[in-house]
Amino acid sequence: MEVSPLVSAFLSFLFVIGLLLLTLWFIRARGVGVATRTSGDLQVMQTLRMGAKHHLSVVRYGDRTLLLGISGQQISLLDNQASDDSPMRENSEDSLNGPASGQPPKSFAANLKSLLPKR
């Protein structure tokens, strides 16, 4: 049975469109070609996808480096550190680490464990 040229052209077109969609999905899933986005003092340094609607982002704002957990419903501050290229301010009242209660802030691993669902 011989395939008509119209059917052959249509199947070739569908194959090319499928390859294009697969390539776009791969680029989006892997973050290939995603550059650091900047806007004034705010820079998104790196983003790691944890699922369809969840990801971690490292954001530099002024002299602070923030680790943000982002989901479909909320954004949570997981860690907050002074940037390596700036002098560290001690006893700063505008720090996002919370009140000075004498206890050190929780580590990133402890914050991440508390946010992940229990299995």
C-alpha cells in the first residue's frame, strides 16, 4: 500500500511539531539558557525546580542573600545571610533573621525538613 504525498507531508509536519514541543519542554524543565535576572538591587541568582509548582530561589537583595521556598500559594524565607562580598553587620535591627532571642537561627537543612511533608 502506497502512502499519498499529502499524508506523508502531514505526518512529517506532526513529527517536526512534536520534536519542537519536546525540545521546549526540555529547555524549560532543565532551565537551560536561563540567565540571572536583575532589576536594580534585586537579583535572582539561581532557581531550582522541586516540582510542578514548587521551587527554591537564591535572591540577592542589597547586601543580603536570601533563600526563598516558593509554592503556588506562598513564598517562605528559608535562609538569610550577609553576602560574601560585603562586610557583615552585627546586631542589625533591620535584619530578617528575627528577634535576637539568644538562639542561633535554624540551619537551612532544619528549615527544609520542617517544610517537607512527612512520609
